[in-house]
Amino acid sequence: MSIILDTNDIIYITMASKNPHSVLILPNIRSAINVGAIFRTADAVGIDKIYLVGCTPRPTDQFGRIQKDIVKSALGAENFIPWDYKKTLIPLILNLKKKGYEIVALEQDKKSIDYRKYKKPARMAFILGEEVNGLDKKVLKNCDKIIEIPMHGKKESLNVSVACGIALFRILRP
């Protein structure tokens, strides 16, 4: 924690991230409402940064206009979590690997492990699959770990923002 005094003697307290070196990657998440909900979850668990990739909507578009559906579901979290836009995913993954991040995908796959057994490393980049098709096999080949939430009902998956919340609260718990 650091305390900053400004010229008007107003005290600002800034908190360090609860989970330093934890980033989220959202490739081709089409729903702005899901993106906003994920920003809100990221703020709650102490994520350092969110990378929005491909067609994932951004809090502001290329003309600086605010995306109302993101703002509506993020409830201001889009202003607290640093974010960056990347056009393509694989170069981002490779760059984060060079920086020492373990790349972890939340996806159903024959190589996946139960998310409850995953232990967070010092640096984690957490990738969520897009709503309909999930993550491409090329992406999964570039991941260090693949984790999944076991499903017991008739549906085979959860909403991406719900799955994100479940997994991150479990993995990043103190």
C-alpha cells in the first residue's frame, strides 16, 4: 500500500494488486456484457491487466466512444483494470511466455485437468475461450496448462463470464 498526498492535501491510498503478475486474455469474446462482467470479476480478484484480442469489444472503440454494454455490466471496473488491445493471440502468448508467464487456458480438452487441482505460479496469463467454439487447437498447443470446470448437468459448458469467476476465485484465493 502507498499513500500519495496531492497539492490539496487530499490523501489517496493505492493498493498493490492482490495477485501480482496475473493477467487475463480474452480472445474473440463477442458479448460486450460478458466482457464487462469479466472486468468486474478481474477487479474483485486483483488481476493486473486484461488483454482484449481480435473481435473482443473494448471499453472504448477506436474513435474513443464508450461501449455502453461494457460499462453497464462492469460498473466502473473498466476504469480500474488496465487493458490493452491486440489484433492476434499467438504473438501475445509468445511474448508473455518470454516474460515468464505460465499460459493457462480454461477449456474442455482431453489434456485438461480439474481447475481445483491447479496451483497458481508466480506469473499467470489466464486465457478464456470464446463463447461458442472455445479455444482453437493451435492456441491450446501454445498453452502450458489447460484446466476445466467439471460439468455434472446436461449442458456441457458455462457462460464465459461465470466460468471466469468460478475459476479465478478458486485459483487466486489467498
